Amino acid sequence: MSQDFAHPDVVLCPHGPMLVRGATSIQDADGTVHAVERPVVALCRCEKSSRLPWCDGTHKLIPR
Ligand code: FES
């Protein structure tokens, strides 16, 4: 069964990253395009990751 990834699925994790399923590339706020090589990637929303634009789990250390 083939899947149409023309419109990636997006899930916002409360107090965490944005999960994107089915993207082939991600463009960050600076306009840099990052290739996506995984079925699902986690994009940082807290801007504290050391691997921007990817989530590295640092959001878990931020007090709410
Ligand atoms: S959302 Fe996970 S490090 Fe920013």
C-alpha cells in the first residue's frame, strides 16, 4: 500500500516538539533546508535544543 506524503502529518506535543511524519525536507526560520531521512522527525519548539531544528530532549529540563 503506497502512501501520499504530499501533506505531512503534524502532531504538537504539549510542552515538547512538533512531530512531523512524511516530510522529505524541513525549512527552518533562516531559510535553510534540512533533508529528512526518517519517517518521523521531532522539531524543536522551545528553541533550546543544541541540534536545532531537531529536538534533543532539552525541553524536558525547562520548568513549566
Ligand atoms: S522541543 Fe525538545 S528540545 Fe526544544
